[in-house]
Amino acid sequence: MNTVKVALAEDNVLLREGISRLVAANADFELAGVAADLPQLLALVREQQPDVVVTDIRMPPTGTDEGIQAASWLREHFPKTGVVVLSQYVAPGYALALLEHGSAGRAYLLKERVGSVDELARAIRAVAGGGSVIDPQVVDELVRARSAQRESGLSLLTVRETQILAEMAQGKSNSAIAATLFVTERAVEKHTNSIFAKLGLSEEKDVNRRVKAVLVYLSNQDAP
């Protein structure tokens, strides 16, 4: 059994203790340490180099988006480290920021729904393996305004477009998708633009429409 080394960042003492116990309850997890703010978390990561960081979205020093900042820093400095962001906010803007450079190894869960060992443990294992977990409530909020349009758009995707969207959901770049599916990068770009159009994302900013397309795809997959 491979052990997953987990670092935890949470400024609320009771929540920090509770989540620590949840992590410790799993034989395949090792708690690398805890932090109460962003600087402590970054120092902990440098020292312990965990496989996964579980972090609150808001904590000192500013109480704004430290969890997102941490995920961005990790992508640059420790790209193999997975991140599980715990938030009390359904607003999808945070999820978009978390996933703007790819969904691989990233999870966004609502604190109120992380009520069991299994749910948090499943997310930790998923991101440790390069997967992605997005709370269904966040996805619902994101797609609600154009739900019918986008769902019908998914049904209009060709087999190749669906394959490309599935690869995109793993956080792969166009060049990586091309290599995986044995097509040209230009073909991937053409199919990607078609996907955006069918999902009603043609007028979105490029980063946001890629992330939103992934979220729409993930929302229509069966939970593991």
C-alpha cells in the first residue's frame, strides 16, 4: 500500500483538529504537518514535500483566497503535489481560479459536505493520483444559467470531441492531447473550438471557457 503524505492548512483550531483526525483515521495516509496560515503552509511544503495539501480557501494573513494562492504556488514549485481546497463558498469563481491552468490533481469541496472520512479520503486519493473532484453544488451553480443549452451541447459532441474533452478534463494541454490521441495539434485546436461553440462558450475568455467546459463535462460523469 502506497502511503499518501498529507499537509493540512486551516486557521480554525477545531476544524484543524477534526480534519487531522479524519486524515489520521486512514491507514494509507500520513499527516506531514499542519499550518494555520499561508506562510506556514508554504514553509511546511518546502520542508515535507507532501503528496497532497488539504487547505482552507480563506486564512491569514488576508483571509481572502490563500488556498487558491497556495494551489497556484504549488503548481509552479511542486507540480506533482495535489491540492484539496475546502471552502464554505458555493460561488464558482473560486473553482474557476483553482482550475484555470488545468484540473489534474485539484479538488474543490464544500466544508458542509465533508462530513465523513470517506468523502475527504476519496478526494485526497483522487488528487494524489492526478484526478479531479469538484463539489456538485459548485458545478450546479456554474451551469445553472445555461444548463439546458450546455447539456444539449454535450449531446451534440462527436466521438472525437468527447474524447478531447475527456483528455482536457485531465488537465492536459493541446499538445499532450494530440500526442495521446495520435492527431495533430491543429486538429485538437479545431475540435476544441467546436466544443466551445456547442457548449455555448464561444464568447467567453479563453481560460474561462476551457475551465467551464471541463466543469460541464465533470458534472455529467458518474461519481466514483
